[in-house]
Amino acid sequence: MNIELLNVRIFISKNDVVTDAIGNHKNLWTEYYTCYATVSAEAGKEETDAGLVVDDSKVDFTIRWCKKAAAITSTGFRVQFGGELYDIIAVDHMNYKRKSIKLCCQKARR
């Protein structure tokens, strides 16, 4: 892995369920992991959905392998990059060689 290509900083958030003082359960995004990544496979398109123009940009982030990064799944995590939020669609462990992990992401709809 060529580490000079890891030139952008990304923030990975985890979806946690927290309980407040009176016992209510809430979903809360908490900071989980911060690292440098390579951005690749940028594909952006706009679609019309229910009369609205929706941006469905897809981006792949490649990060270095570590134990914390290996625990990332597509269901409970998201990526923040450049002020935008991206939902993780798939996690590719790159043949399980423990060198890098590719996060296939799609821009989150708000």
C-alpha cells in the first residue's frame, strides 16, 4: 500500500443507543474512528425522486487496516468527508490480507 496516496482525512461515526436520565432510548451518532484515506471511484448522478432532485453520489474510501477499522460494518457506521455524510453500503476487506479496507459509500439523504 502506497501511504502517500492517503491524503484526505475522514471521520467514521458509530450509531449507538443511549439512555437519558428518565430511561428514554435514543439513537446517537458518536465519533468512532478518524483516519486518512484514499478517495476513489467517484461517481455522481442526480435522480428525480417524488418530484425532488436527489444527489446519489457514490465514493470509495480506502483506509489502512487496524483492529478498530476491521470492526466497521455497513449497518452501524457512516463516514463524514468534506462536510458531507456518506452511508456505508459495503465493506471490502481486500482479500483479508490485513493491509487495507475499502469502504463503498453513498451520499446520505437528509
